Amino acid sequence: MIGHDRDAAVMEAEVGVMPQPDVEAIVAAVLACAGVAGLDSDIVTYVGDRRVEGVGISGDVMQLHVHGWCDLSVEVLCAEICAAVAVVAPTMSVVISVPEIVDPYEFPDDAGNGTDLRATGGVRRLVPGSHR
């Protein structure tokens, strides 16, 4: 049994164990992107007993599910996110899904006037389809 444990430890050292990336830093980097309206709840990662929506981690691949503002192309949005995430998780591959594009003026105030939600941060945690 001792030899088996030693062999497992040697194999683990040779293969290399990927440390868990800082999910909180990833979320902060993504939400800081001007083109990101929020994170989608259809993919999650657990950090301890806490559920973090919009981020999925498997090995060295990170999946991000984000909602984007309508005034930015998906290509530009993805480039912005990749650049931001590369700072906090430089060794990870990134796969980005943009399930919804959000119009910041789609949510009228009580008087029926559009409010630019980018200024208020009003759409940071969206549930799919919740703004319809």
C-alpha cells in the first residue's frame, strides 16, 4: 500500500495537478468588461459551498456564458472578455457563449421612459429570458 501511494504521488507530480483558478477574479474581470450585461445562470461552478453562475471550469478549459449589450458586436465582446480573463487566468483556454443580447433601454421606468441600465448596473445577474 505504501508503494502504491508513493507511485500515485510520483504520477501526480509528473502529470501535474492544475490549481483551481480564482473564480472570483474571473467573474470580476468578466463583469468589468463594458460589453457585458451580466452572467447567465445556465452554467455554474462551485467554490466551496458557494454557487458561481456564468462560469464553468473543466481542467484547463473555462466556459463563460454572458449576456452582452446590443451596441457591441459579439466578436468585439468576446475579444474584450478574452483579454480581461487572460490577465487573471493566463493558462486557461476560454470558450464563450452569448445566449442573449440585451438592449439597455428595453426596461422602461414607471413613467414608461427608457433608462440606460449600463449606467445603473441594473442587469448584472440575469436569469435567461427574465427581461422579456
